[in-house]
Amino acid sequence: MNSFEQGLLRYLSPADLEKIRAVRVGIAGAGGLGSNCAQHLVRCGFRAFTLVDHDCVDDSNLNRQFFFMDQVGLPKVDMLGTNLRRINPDLDLRLEKVRIDRENMGVLFGDCQVIVEAFDGVASKTMLVEQFMNSEKLLVTASGLGGFGTTDAIHVRKIRARFFMVGDFISEVNEHCPPLSPRTGIVAAKQADVVLRVVTGREAYDEKTM
């Protein structure tokens, strides 16, 4: 246990930290949601991650994603791994620079107990949900995070026992409703909070169905 994890014991019990460290989290997409959710989970003690994204860091990503100017043009999963290891150097990271599709997602996330959906497009979100919503994995998705303001509208919806969705479920990202840091960050933080609560056995969400 390194000094970072020793520091966590000021806030988490040894039993909680043991539960957290035993879980592998798969993050589908390393953009605004995925990169920020990953850093929150690392700061909570999670160590094992499978990070999957085919893209490279772009200038337009820096307004909301956990990257820096000197990383523009480089693969997102590699740069996210670098940044996360600055928080905790002892991470177990599996970095996959591939586009996720129906054929490979089962293999990519097969040994993950938790999957965080962090895609931009509705079709990709739907594809992931259809693959894993009936599995034993904890699945945390997002819907409705565009624009700014009305942040109190962002909440957690429990779809099934192991399936949660975070967002306002209305504000689709488009040219009139851009992805900006505050609301993107709130949704990412709430996704991480769902994972932390469920893994430690402190789930406290009202069950709602769509």
C-alpha cells in the first residue's frame, strides 16, 4: 500500500478499501465523462481499470476532459493512463486503443465487474446497454448533460438492480447545447459516486423505472 492509499484510510475503512481494490472498472470512452469519472474513481481508491477509446486528444477536448495542452494529438487512453498514474502510480491499467463494437465489447469488458458508459453517441450507448443490461455487471450510463445551468436537474435513476443512469435525460449535446465542463463534470462525478456506493454496499438511491 503506497502513501496515497495510506492517506485514503483517513476517510475509508480498511474493509471498504479492500472492496474497492478488488473491482475492475471498465470505462467505455475516455472523453468528458470517461476521463473525469476515471480520475474520481482513482481518487476513491479504485486501482484496476480497462480504458477503451480509439481517439486522440484534440484542442476542443480541453474545455472539459482530463487532459492537457501538451497531450493534444496523442492517444486518449495513453494520456489518461499517464494522468491517472500521477494520482496513484500503482494502478493496474489495461489501455485499449480500439473502437468499441458489438463484436469486441464482450471480450474488452469480460473481466470487469463494473462498466461505465461514457460515449458521445446514442447508438453507441444503446449498443452497450443492450449488451450488458441483463448481466451481473454493474452498469452506469449517462443521458442528458449538454449546455450549462439547471444543474439540479441532474440526478441518478435506478433502472434495474445493477443498472443506473445519470443525467437530466433531456439535454442532448448539439450545436445549441454544447458539452461544457460544469455539467459534464457533475454527471461524471455522479457516475463515480454510483460505483463507489454500490461497491461499498452503501447504495441509497430511490428505485425508479423508465
